[in-house]
Amino acid sequence: MTLRYINSLFWLFCSLSLGATPKKHLQFGFSGSLSGHFGSYGTMICRGIQAAFKSHPCTLQGEKIHAQLTCFDDYGDAAATKKNILTMHKTGINYFIGVMGSRGVLSVLPLIEKQAISMFFPWGTDSKLQNPKLKNIINGLGLMNPQIDHLVDTIVEKKKLDNIAIFHADDNFSTAAATHCVEQLTKYNSAPLLVTRYNRYTLDLTKSLTALCNSPPRVIICISSNMPAVKIINLLFRKGFYGCSFYGIDSTFLVPSILATKGAPFSYSSTVPHPLQSSIALAKAYRHDLARFYPDETPSILSFAYYICGRLIIDAINNQQNANPEAILKALESMKDYDFYGFPINFNAKNRYLFGHQTWLLE
């Protein structure tokens, strides 16, 4: 038994002990990376959810009920995700929110199919999770085509840029997104100058760097996570290529802050508005609640998105005056063309997505 797993069990025991009376607490579970390369992502997700839960209790029949989040570290391993979820499930936790990674969520797909657990807003993108027959899952993040469409429209139509290259990871999700990007660019008569991919495990960018330098493009669209995008931009700068504009999907949201001193023009798509600049009521509440409970946490689109997810669940429970899974799911599914404190919500029964159909371009 690893030290991480022992720590997770300790925090589970503490949270269940503190919430021993079911009428006073609702237990939600999370499994994801809380250490290692993607540990900061997991921390952002958990803090966003917890800021929502701590600030906005449910009120059922006049009694306040606090939602609590139990967080397990799976360090990005699908087998550990399954083990964590089964452990929590055995202790009575049947609601899960923000679980990271398609492979991890798919490892407990039989439990979702049997409606033994409810999976809310997993950070996964596999098409199997978009099956309309899965009645116990609600999706939120990871809808990629609207992001690609927004990027292409901005680059080609609004900014009139050409000589576009696509830089992407070699996983199925990124490859599919790159294919869609090629299709959209071609529709605008702006077929990409180059499509190059990298090995997501080795992060060896030698071939991609050579190909980009030999092109060279005016625009590079990064369908990747933060560090590969940062690495390729730094390598291009070392080669003297300063004339490119860079764009990315939502998983590149940390690139502008990492490269703040480089002067690299970088914009990225997002399924939520700017967490610092947006004036909608929900964004103001997010900034207030995050600062109240996690003053050291910098607002980001990831924690903002999961703050919204947490608030949506609380709102669903309050609207239904019922915390049963059927009631929560029914309330979320009924949100069509719904204005959620300034944020657009529109449940799509075909893919089980509650938001993500509208996107923003942030810098």
C-alpha cells in the first residue's frame, strides 16, 4: 500500500467522520492527479469545486446541508482511478465529480452503466462517455469541435491570417481534433501549410521543430497540453522564429503566464469566460469565493469551470429539493437555454453535455 493511498484513506476517514450525519452532509468523490506533472490541474479542479461547496450550502426543507468533496490522488493511472472510486463507493460515496482522464472514467464505466454511481463533469473526452444512453453521467469539459471552430473562425475570418500549421499530440483525442481543424481550415480555403505531431510520452519535438522551421508558418495552432506548447515555442525562438502567432485549445491555458516574459503572442480557446476579466455574476462570485477559501490560488479557467460545476449541482439540488441522483440528474437535464448567473447552460441529450457548446477566446 503506497503512502499516497494511505494518505487518501486518512482524508476519506476524516471527511466521513466529520460528515457522519447524512442529513447534514452530502459526500462527493474525486480521483485525479494531485501530484506529479498534472498535480496542479487536480488541485485547481478540487479547489474550484470546494470553493463552490463551502460557499453555497444546499437548503432542503429549510435545513442547510453542506456538500463535501473527498479527493484521492491517482497520479494519472487508470488502475489507481478505478481502485480509488471502488474504495469510495464501498464507503457510501456514489456521486463523483471532476474525475480526471478518459481511461480512468472508462475503467468504472460498468458502474455508470448500472447506475451504481453518478459521474458529474468528468475531465474526459472519449466518445463512449458521450453515449446518450448513459443516464448517470453529465459532461461539461472536453467538447473540442466548438473550440476548434472558434479558433479557425478567428484566425481566418477575423484576423485574415494564412500559412497556418497545426502542432498536436499523438493521442486519439488530439489527432481527431487536428483532423477536424484541417477540415475547417479547408472549408475556408486555407488548408494548413503543415500538420505535425509529437510523442506525448517522450516529448521529443525534434521532428516537429525541423518541420516547422522548414515551412515556416505565420500561425501555429497547438492542440496539446501546456508544456509541449511552451517547449516548441521556446525552441522556435532559439532558432530565431519570432514572427509566429500562437493559438491553443483550453488545455494550453497556462502558456501565456509561463511565457509572460517572452513576448509570445498566445491566445487560447475556453469553455468559460475570462476568470479575471468577466463581469458576469457567476465570475464575480467565483473570484470572491476562491479568494475567501484559497487566497493563494490564482484564478484560472480550470478552477472556474469546476466552480461552475459545483454550483450547478448545488443549484440542481435546491431546485428539486431532493439530493437523490435521479433528482439531481433530472434538474441538470432540464437546463435548456438556461441563464446561470450570466453563464449559458444548454443540456444536449445527444452527448450528455451541459455546457461547452459556446466558447471564448482568451489571451
